[in-house]
Amino acid sequence: MIVVLIVTFFGLMFLAVPVGHVLVAAASASVLASGALPLMIVVQQMFQQTQSFPMLALPFFILAGSLMMSGRLGQKMIAFATLLVQRYRGGLTSTSVVGSAVFGGVSGSAVADATAIGGMLIPWQKQQGYPPAYCAANNAAASTIAILIPPSIPLILYSLVSDVSVSALFFAGVLPGLMLTAGFVVVNNVSARLRGFPFEKIAFDWRQFRVLLLEAAPALAMPLFILLFLRFGVATPTEVSVLAVLYALAAGLFIYRDMTWSRFYHAVIAAGVATGVVMLVIMASAVIGWIMTYAQVPQTFSQWALGALKEPWLIVLAMNAIMLVAGMFIDLPAAILLLGPIFVPLARVIGFDLTQLGIVMVLNLAIGLYTPPVGTTLFISASVARTKIIETTKELAPFYAMALAILLAFSYIPALTLQ
């Protein structure tokens, strides 16, 4: 049963079938191969996964991000990020990093960040004399900051499989997001010094800073507004997601005054398509999770890990290695929903905090987003920069080193995650 599941899954992935369809087909083939389970169990498990009130937070946060990232607000946020770092060495590429951190508090999507920020900044960075492959590598790595800073779609998905509160995960995601931001800025600064990237010392304009800060304030305030509402119990995550949509609409209508029916329509359509893709993966992954539980895969894996590795630090290292490899081949939502049911029971056995596991899992899979052969932000960024994947991958070496160092810190220092 499990053998059929694995063979079908990797066979269809090799044929480049969309991951949602792969999961449904693999689950169906596994159930049929068992000979003891009705095929109707696939439909029942898929439907049951949609009957969740907290799941409504997904489409509303996606819609809020679509509304906030379009229009004048996106331009003001990039201008603000540019002003903060452009006077330092490597400042032009660091703009992508700081911009991703700011956009992350709005979109919660690495793919949206890679597309929006890369499309605006990579052509400008190339024009200023930065190597195209380096610009693409910087954008590919920096865009993953968005999936850690609230509102984070991957952290919401992890909460579904772990029963950890979204509030705890959102708060825990702030520090790694900021550490990645600082780390990638350092990478850009050191790279600029070692490789002689173009640099022009510009005096800091405090007057322009105050103006841009005021104009970008609605976007900068959004993650703060989400965290405060969750921390003080003003609203549930689902209610906060609805309030975020209303907040984005109010900003577009009354502050920037650029909200139109056409823009609203396109934002709703984009959010609907994105939600549909994620929901198919969630529904199909629920069936896979049920099959693995039925076949006692989590218990078997836990027994093997405890018997073979024994030491908790070795087990954590092994989980990291598995997640890093999985992130290279499987889309991030699917990887979380597939690995979560296996690693959560094991983490409980070895005393590894589940909130910490969630952050470590997202950090691991974030690295997979800019790692071949299926690196989504890598392919988007290389396409925008019009450079080869192999050249971009070579330029990613210092970004990998920094991300792995931060990953190890959060894997073995619980104080960084626990409140």
C-alpha cells in the first residue's frame, strides 16, 4: 500500500504532473492497492479537510496581500526600503532583502514577493552594473523571508497538522524573519566589498525618510496590527484575516485613493486562483496523511529513529536533512502537510517543542524554494533577470551558508523560538 503510494507519487512528479493532482492520484492508487479500503475514503477525507473554520484565514490573508501589494502602496514600500539601505555597500541588492521583509508583512507569499519585487528591482540593479545572476540569486533567497513574517501562509498550514496555535507560530516567526533579513544584508555588504560592486555614497535625507515612512506606514503597521490582535485575544486568526481585508480596502480607498473596481476584481480573482491551488494540495494531503496514519507510518518512523539514532540532537539533524531534501522536490505547502504528520509525533517523543519544529520546518522548506531542481523563487528570479539557472545557483552559495547557519541556530537553541 505504502509502496504503491511512493512509486505513484515520485513517478508522476518525474512526469511534471501538478503536485495537487499527483497527491490525489497517489492516494487513490494506494487505496485501490490495499484491497481492504473503499475508494470513497478518498472523497470523504478530502471533503472533511475543508470543514474547518480556521482554514478561512487562508483566502482572506491571500486577498489582503493582493489588495495591499497592488497600486501605489507597493511603490512606496520599495522607495522606503531603498532609502534605508542604498547608501551602504551592496545597498541596491539589499533593497530587495528589506523590501521582502516589508512585503512579507503584507503578502505572506514567497512567490508573490519574488515576482513583484524582482520585477521592479532586478532590471534597475542590472542597469546599475550588478551581475544579473547575482541579482537573481539575491531576489530568490530574499523573497523567502515573506513566509516567516506574519501573516505567513505556510505557518497557517503547519498549524493545521500540528494543532499549534497560529498566534504562537506568528510570534515565533518574527525573529527568524528579521535574522534572515539582517543576514542577507550582511551577505550583500560583504559580497559588494569583495567583488567591487558599484557603490555611491549618498547622504541620508531625513526629510524624504519622514515622507516615505508616513506613506508606507499602512503597510508597515499591518503585521503589527495582526500580532497585537492575536496576542491580546481581540480576534481569532480567521477574524483577523477578515479585518486585514477591510484594512487593505480602507487603505486603498481613503489613504492612497487608488482602489478601483477593476483592481478589486483582479485582486479577488488572483486570490481565488491562489486559494484553489493551495486548497487542492491541502485536501489531497489530508488523504495521504490518513493513509500514512492507517499504515502506522509515523509510529514506525519514530521507532526507527529512536532505535537507530538514539540521541535527540541526531534525530533533529536527520529531520533537517530530510526536510532539506524534500524541499528540493516538493512544493512547500505539500511538504508541510506530508511531513508534519510524520515529524510531529516524533518531536513529541524526543521533547522537541512543536512551535520550534514549525519554524525549523518552514526555514528548511524555504531554502528548498531557491534550490534546484524545483526551486520556485529560483526559476522566477532567473527568468526576470534573464540568466541561466546554473549561474544563479552558483551565486547562491553565500546565501545558502547564511540560511543554514540560522537554521541550525533555531534547531538547537529553543530560546530563539519559545516565548
